[in-house]
Amino acid sequence: MVESINLASTQATIDAAFKKVATQSATNHNNFANTLVNKVSQLVNAQHHQNVTTITVKAGDTVSDLAAKYHSSVATIGAANNLKDVNLILVNQRLSIPKTTKHSTASSIYASNQPTNLGTSSRDVNSSPKVDDVDKLNKTTTTNQTITNSNNDTTAEAKARAYIVQHESGGSYTARNGQYIGKYQLTASYLHGDYSPANQEKVADQYVKNRYGTWQNAMKHWQSHSWY
């Protein structure tokens, strides 16, 4: 007598077996992947520590000099130490310097976001000033800004003076309009009988300084009242 076979039960058994094998395979796969990741991480960390040198900044050091000395790059050092400006490092500051043969993506992004060096937009990021020169650089920058502001003020004053001269006499030292004489159309009492160009310039400056403070203020008055 042939024993009957329950197909449904058999199929369930086969499915369960396949699921068990699949689960074991997935577990083994995950275990293998985790092990591989751990090994790679350990290898990378070991290599990282072997290729990183920690130094203490001395007077005269620059990031570019350190990069050349330790076979690294300015961008790599900047990225490794989170430097906001690779042109500014301090004496006794500790820096980690990774060796590199080429810029990593992170280092390249870091370099592209660095501020342009003072004085020119075309200087290479590797041209960083020495620690000893930072104070001098700051002082020079401040002085240059002061000179620029002074020049701007002088230019504004010159334009204001020219505006008044153009509207008063057209620039002629011999122009006359009744009691008003010369380039700045001043009265004889102001000029004390001396109509020379030098005296006209001197008296005009004194007049404007005493009455308005600046030529710009004098020009504003002229624009409102058609005289100064």
C-alpha cells in the first residue's frame, strides 16, 4: 500500500528550510560585512596615525613651510586642524600634519573656501605670512585703510571746492562781480588788498573753515542758497 503524501505540508517544510538557509546566509553576510568594515577601519586608523605628525609652532613657522617640510599641503593641514585662516598660526599652537601625495576632496573644498590673502587676489594660498609678521601685517593694513579714508575725504573736499569755484567764477583769479573779487568771489575786505592767487587760496580756506568747517558743508549751503 502506497502511503499518501501531504503536498501542502511538504511545501511548507521546504519553504521553512529555504527561509532558514536565507536567514543564516543574511546573518553570515552581515557578519562578514561588519568584520570587513572593522578591519578596514583599523587599517585606516593605523595608517592615519603612522602618517600624521604633531608639531608645536615656533616663531617664523608658516603653514606652507610646514607643508613642504612634512610632505603635506597647506589645504590638508588647514582641514586637519580646522584652521579658519591658513595665513594665521600662533607660536606654541599644536598642529596635526598628515602626509599626503595629493589633495583630498575635503582638503580641496577647504582650500577653495579660504579667504584671499591681503594685498592681492592672485597670491597662492601657499604663500602664508610668518608668525612674526602677523602684527606688522595688521598694522600695515590699518595704516593703508587710514590713508585710503583720508584720500577719500580729500577727494570729496576737492570736488566740493571745484563745485563752488565753477559756480562762482569759472576758476578765474581775475573775475569780478561788483564788490566780489577773484576765483572765490571774496570781498576786498577779506583779501585786504592782496589779490594774488596764493592769498585768494589762503583766505578762501580760512573763510570756509571758520564759517562752514569743510568745503563739503559750504557746497551744501551753496546748493540751497546759491551763495556761500
